[in-house]
Amino acid sequence: MRRVVILGGYGAVGREAAGALAAWFPEVVVAGRSLAKAREVPGAVPLRVDVSDPGDLDRALDGADAVLMCVERDNARVAEACLRRGVHYVDVSASHEVLAAIEKLDAGDATAVLSVGLAPGVTNLLARLHGDGPPVEIGVLIGSGERHGPGAVEWTLDALGELGPSWRMRFPEPFGRRTVHGFPFSDQHTLGAGRVRTGLCLDSRLLTALLTGPVARAVRTPRGRAAALAALTRLHVGADRFAVVVSSGGVSVSFGGRGQSRASGLAAALVVRRLAGMPAGVRHIDEVVEPLPFLRELASFGFAFDTGAGGGGQGGPRAYDAG
């Protein structure tokens, strides 16, 4: 592959992916509705594209070998346009509805990879390390001090209306045992309905309580949602550390570090780098990527990966099948 197009490439996740891909491919195009913002991404070719305009999209796909979708806007239509032209497609979307629509597409001779990022993405691979054993619990701890894009904040606010029961999980130090609140990450659908439950908390216990209490109630009205969106977009209290833990049968595996957006962007870039060796069809990341090698490579960018066997990312798996 020579030419990779990143739609939404100047956002928090897309910018991180672009930096990695520019070192691996001859031409990386950062595309979006703002040409000025696209020009700010070093090492990439800027391109103004409105994905809702079929003509714009066609021009963006000319000569492309692969597209990385880093925005939620007409994803299924964009994916269909890519696959129809034989262009590989990778999507970082976290919305189950979006992923379910793309799952139905005919990929032809091309490859589409979904659930690519941190959650879903890294969480899928951690869950696969447990095999098909007991039920799986996934806890996602997000750093409230990190600057997330408005799209990610909006998605989180919308999902607050679907909060479920809470439970306790142990995260890597310095977090320790925390309460996670049932949150509708797509993993609970793609990894097996009824077998997986997913929860969320923030690094700040106070902000977690506010987000899952007053804020969750406020977003039920348009005025409350608008106020919450404005506040959360501007408010950055806490650190930028994140951690994800996946537990099953008394065994926990984890991945964490600094910069959730950086981890998501790098994970997506590593998937794009592997596209040439993947079979045609529409699949989720855990169906086409070997977990241990992938997570160890991702960890080499400065993250911590603990297989639960001791020795962190350098150790081997426990009794579960890593293949």
C-alpha cells in the first residue's frame, strides 16, 4: 500500500494515527471539512473533504489504498463507497449502531476492520486472551484531564442515558480498586451478548460521581445536554492517564498509560499497517489480529501491558490460549 486517507485526520485520534502512518507509508492524506486544520498535521497531505458530499468523497478515494475513518458521520455509506472501489477500510467508531450497519456490507475483495481503538479495540484483544471461558468484565478508566474531541464528548453524553448497575474492579496502580458504572461500550454486543459487561469510571472519583449522577440526569433535556457538552469540552481536571482491565474467572489483564487518544490512534495505525496480510471481508479487530504480538507492539510506544502472568508485557500468557 502507498496511499492512506484519514477522514477526520486532524482530530485527537486521527492526528496520532497520522503521525505513525507517515513513518510507514509514502503518502498519508489528512482529510476533513477544515483545510486549515488539516494543514496543521505534520508529515501529511492536507485535503478538504466533506464526507456528506458524494463528489468530495469520490475525489478523496481516488488512488487510495486504505481509508481510516476517525469521525462518526455517514460511516456506513463511506464504508460502502470504499469497499465498492476495492479500498480497504478501518473504523475507530465506538457506536454499536454504526458498527452493526457496516457489518452488513459486502466487502468484495477488500478488507474492513471495525472496533479499532481503545474501547472497543484494545479491550477486544484483552478479552480474547481469556478465550471462551467464564463471563467477562471490562472496566475502562479515562483520564479526565485529557482533551477529548467534541465528538467523543457528545458520544459519552448520549451513552449516559444507558447507564447500568455498578460494580468494583481493581485497576493497575496508582488507581487501585474503583467503582465502575455499567456503560454501553460496543464490546458487550460484539464479544457475545450476555457474556460481557462493560463499565466506565474517571481517574477523579468526584468527577465520576458527577458524571454518572447529576450530569447523567441533566442530559435528558436538550438544555441540560448543551450545558453539559459546553462544560465538559472546556473542563480538564485530573490527569491524562487511562487504564483498561478485563477480568474473567479470577484472572485480570490490563493495558494503560498516558494519553487515551494517542493509544487509540496508534492502535488504529497498527491495524492499517497490517491490512495487507488480512483476509477480505468485514471483521472486528479481535477476529483478524493476534492479541499478544499486537498488544506488545502497542505497549512498545510507552504503554503498560500486563498479561496477568507477571512481568508485564514481556511475560507470557497464563493458561488461556493466545492464538
